[in-house]
Amino acid sequence: MATSERQPGTSPYRDSWRQTVLLLRKMRSDVSSLLECYAVKQNLVEPFNFDLIDVDLIDGVPLADVEEWSEIADAERLGSNLQAYWAFQILLDQILEEQRTDLTPEDVAFHESIQSVLLQVSALAYQLEELMVTLKHNVPAKEMAMISESLRNTALGQPYRGPT
């Protein structure tokens, strides 16, 4: 018989952490596939080395420096991650809009791939917000204008928009 009681010795946040890790693994795979497809559509494939892509080095996306993470409190670390996923969400939304309206208006499958990753990023951001609330941490303010402006001239923004 199913019960809502937890097993002794298990963390009340274990399920949330497990779901987050599973979502992150799926996102990593989907983002890699999407990035390769994006590079093909932007004619960046020959001689494009996908091993050289480092999402952590995209302008406007906060760095995930391991040394720094160990030195800051959980609330600050979760808040920084949340802000990074908000920035990624805005960037993907801008890319999707540009693809739909200007660059690949007929490529519905590509748009759906971008939308799928965008939904995963949104779900992850929501999970992080919920976790912060559950842990009684303050959720940072969503400063959309600042995030959007910092992403305007990013490495990913340039190929699809051209120089600004």
C-alpha cells in the first residue's frame, strides 16, 4: 500500500533534488543537440569544433566558478543559479523569436526544439524558486531589462542577428 510518509533517514528535499538532477541531465543533452543544429543553420559547421563551445563563457551569463561556489552560502548560490537560468531563458526566447520571424520561418521542427529547451529551462527556474522558498531563502528580484540588455550582444546573439 502506498503511503505519503517518508522513509526514516531520507531528506524532505530528496525528491526535489532528484527531479532537478534528472531535468539538468536531459537539458544538457537537448542543449547540445540544439546547439549543433543551430550551428548548422548558421553555417558555422565547417570547420566548427563543437568541443570548443563553452556555454559558461557566453557574455551575459553568470559564471559557474567551482571555487566561488564553495565559498558562498546556499541561498546566494541558488540565487545565482536562478539568475543564470533566467538569463538563459531570455536568450532562448530571443533566439526563438528571431528564428520564427526572420531566419527560419518555415522550420517548425527547429522552432519546436528551441521551445522544448526553453520549457525545460523555465521548469528548472521554477524548481529553483520553489526550493528557495521551501528552504526559506529570499528569491532574487527578476531584473528583466538588465538581463535582456546584457544578452543583446552575446556570442550567441551575434551570429543570428549580425553585428549591432
